[in-house]
Amino acid sequence: MVGLIRHIAFFYAADGIRSNGVLPGPVETGIGSSAAPKSDRAMQSAMRTMATMPQVPAQADEVAALLSWLASDEASYVNGALVTVDNGWSAA
């Protein structure tokens, strides 16, 4: 996917087509909540201890806000970017 995003960004920029990628970490969807198996809750707890910031997982609207911005005219100069949205997890 990374290669495809960069390929599109490079080869289609002259046509006004931008290509960016969002690399999300865990996102709260409501599917897992308290009904999640004990192993999932243990994984969520472990993730919280490894995160650089206290909120894990992300809320869906936090990722959606980035997607909305990337699609807007405000991000017209952003092309070929890969934006990691994982609360600093991949920086650890």
C-alpha cells in the first residue's frame, strides 16, 4: 500500500490527483467494549502501558478528522504523505 500511495502521488500529481495514506493504530469502534473476551481486555491494558499518551485506543472521530482534513483544500500541498495515527505507539 505504501508503494501504491507513493506511486499515485508521483505519477498523477500533474493531473491534480493527490494520494496520501493514514496508518491508524487501535481505534475504538464499540465492537470490543466490555463484552470483549478477557484476552482482548488484557491486550488493551498492555497497550495503555506502552502508549506515549494515556488515551488508547483512538476515537473514530479523531481519525475521521484527519481524513477530512487530507481531503480538504487546506491540505492541497500534501501529497505522498503517510500519516501515522497511533498515539506514538510506533515511536516507542
